[in-house]
Amino acid sequence: MIEINKQIDEILFLGPQGTYCEMAKNQFCLYLGEKNIVHKPFSTVKSIIEYIDEHENAAAVIPIENSVEGIVRESIDNLFSVKDNNLQITAETVIPVNHCLISKAKDINKIKKILSHPQALAQCRKFLSKTFDNVEQIEKASTSKAAKELLELDETYAAIANKRCAEIFGLNVLAKNINDETDNKTRFIFVSRAKTTPTDSDKTSIAFVTKNTSGALVKVLNVFDSLDINLLYIDSRPSKKHLGEYVFFTDFEGHISEERSQKVLDLIKLNTNYIKILGSYRRF
């Protein structure tokens, strides 16, 4: 899954212990086959990316997309800001999301306030509205952080997190599988300086800014059609440099080392002001 031709001394992930991101990190580590790697939990994606950008032998696992809530904007924005072009997406994995309501309390009727990550709260809207009347929702940096904070709070507080968090922090599970969509999954990426080689099922992720001319985006998209390359994903984010200027994030089939992928880049350069290769890696 990950070809290790670059020493990795430490792996960062969104912590604390018990997050879905930690689960993804553990899954990636099964493929690494290396020991003596330091595992470091960080509180934000921004701090993770800044750290690995400055540390040659560091890698990271971050969330990139949820099947219900869509793209993780913090991850996309920070990937685009990476300074070292050798630091790229080198693998991906998907983790099923099974949210639980956990608390010190044993009675769900005691709950007045619920802590969790904004996406987790959004993914459990139906359960929350059906189960509680005007319960206060408090956003936290991660589901695990929310669970951990319960240790310092009274029994009127609960958190939305996974079952493992309840086990780690000695909390009670008041309700299981409370996400609105049963097929809720999150895609995580492995960001490192390792190199990947083509397989039988690859994707390439790029970011680009189109020229400020009529039909520039359409011309870029037509390149993929003309070369019969499947466009897997496209989204846009403000460039944060000029009002009305957007960065487009795109995934397409193929590895960057392949001739067709190189031709794509050559042709879309004609209608873009900037292109950044975010990585080529095997599709999950």
C-alpha cells in the first residue's frame, strides 16, 4: 500500500487517543512494517501540516472527506499551503463511522449538553432532535477530545464519539450507532515524502487556479474528456488571495508518472495560472 523508500521516524495524527484518525493511522501502520516510529497526537490539522512541512522524516494521517458531510476543508486548505513539494499524499484508507453517545451518566435523561466535533454533531442531527429538547451542542476539535473532557465535567454532559473512546476513558455508552446515515464513512490520507509507483488502480490529486478568462474551467475539464480520463472528484475553495479567485481540487484516474497524466498537466497549464500536484497513490 505504501512503498517505503524514505525513512519515517514519526507519524502525526489528530488526537487525543481514540479518534477515528488514530484508527486510520493504525491501519496505515500495518502496511508500513516498520518499528520504532513515534506516534504523536496533535490537536489540529494546521499544526500537523506545519510540523511535517518542517521535519524531513515526519509523516501524518489526516481526514480528507466524509461520505455525508463532504470534503474536510481544513485539510484541503492546509495541503494547498505545503511548502515542500516532496510532501504529498501517498496512500488513502476509509474508516466506517459509528457514533455513540457517551457520558459519565447512566441515564440519558440527565443530559443537558453535548460535546463533539462539528461534523459529528452534524452527522447526528436526527438523533439529537428526536432524543433531546433544546440540548446545547458544544463544538470541539475532535470527538476524542470531547470524550476526554467529560472526565472533568458532571453527569449533565455527554459526548458524541466512538465506542473505543468510552472504553479508553471509562465512560458509559448511552446510545449506539446514532449517526443519521448508516453507511457513514471517512476517507483518510497518509501524507509523507515516500515515493509511490504505478499500480493497477491509482488516482492523482491536483490543485489548480484557472486563468481569469471566459470558459477557462470548461477548457480544463474538456482536457480530461478529450484524453478519456475519468475525473473522480472536483471541488473549489477561495484562494484567500483575491476576491472571486478559486482553487480547484481535483482527483483523476491514473498515476502522475504515466504518459497520459503528464499530457493532462501539459494541456491544462494552457488555461491555469497555477498547478500543484498533491500526490499519486493507489485508490482504496
